[in-house]
Amino acid sequence: MVAPFDATEFRRTLGYLPTGVTVITTTGEFGEPVGMACNSFMSVSLNPPLIMICAGKESATLVDLRRSGGFCVNILGSGQGELCRQFSVKDIDRFAGVPWTESAAGPELGDAVAWMSCAIEVEHDAGDHVIIIARVTALRVNPDEPTPLVFHRGKFGSFREGVEPLAATAALPRQKVGGSTRVPPVAPGAYGYAQGYAYGYAHR
């Protein structure tokens, strides 16, 4: 069935949802570091600990992910926009000038917010992409707690904490308005915002 809109319009609309930014890394056939930028990442299950990523079917990195059977999720910090850009460009040495340390699952990039070692459990076909479900086998968080990198409407930005934590705003008392009940509006910025410099990227 043909969609009543084109791919450009679909991509632009999806861009209204802010996402975190990751670089997925693994080891190539000859032991070389391999990686790709990816914002199609999400948690799937707490018990067992499962996550999901998407990779384009034409991605060279997908070949290495399948071969190795595992990967490292590097959750990027707000100062790593250019690093993300580097990991989205084809036919270059994506690790050039990038500090990283070796791990069993894949390279851990320096200054990331957090790192998760993952073992691939199952793969699902999804149009021009592949959905990969993986089990988290190890994780650690950057003790310096850098702010995260956020992607929104084709731009990189970061996150600003609101005046009150989400748990507090979610517990605001309901107010009666006529015969109905409503929750008072949350102050602007209570959920953070994304702002930054323009650049888009793909999962390749």
C-alpha cells in the first residue's frame, strides 16, 4: 500500500520527537573497531534487561554486528555532536582522532554519558531497516555525569532540568473546572528542551 505522503515529509514529522543519541560499536572481521551513529535506540524489558536498536539493511556496520553477535551502546554527551556526525559519514575512518578503550562487546568511546555491553538475541525485518533485540550483559555510567546529547528536528542540543523533578509535577493536584477535572499546566521547561546546531544523521 502506498503511503499518502513522501519519505521527506515522514522524516520531518518524526523529527518532532526528541531522542537521545548513541554510537553503536563492535569489532570487525580483522579485529578493527567498527561503529555507527544511531538514535533508534530504546529499552525493551527490565527483566531480562533487553534493548532495541535499528540498523539500515544497506549498513556495512550491520554485517559486523551480525558477525560479532554483540555490540557496545555509547550514550553520547552534549559535547559530542561532531563525534556523532563523524560516525554517520560513509567511507571514512570513523575512529580517527576519537579516544576509546577496548571492551569485550566493542569500543567504549571516551567522554560518553554511559556504556552498555550487549549480546544480540533476535533480529526482525522492518522495511528498509532491521530491528535488533539485544540483552544487556554489563553497563557503567560516567561518574562525571555529563549532560546528554539530544536530537530534535534535525538539530543537536542538550537537556535542561526543570525547576521541579518529573515525579513532583506528575503528582500535582487535580482541579475541578465545572463538571470536569483537569491537571494544572506544567511550568515551561519542566521537562527540559533541546536546542543546538543543525545536522542530521542515519543508522549506517
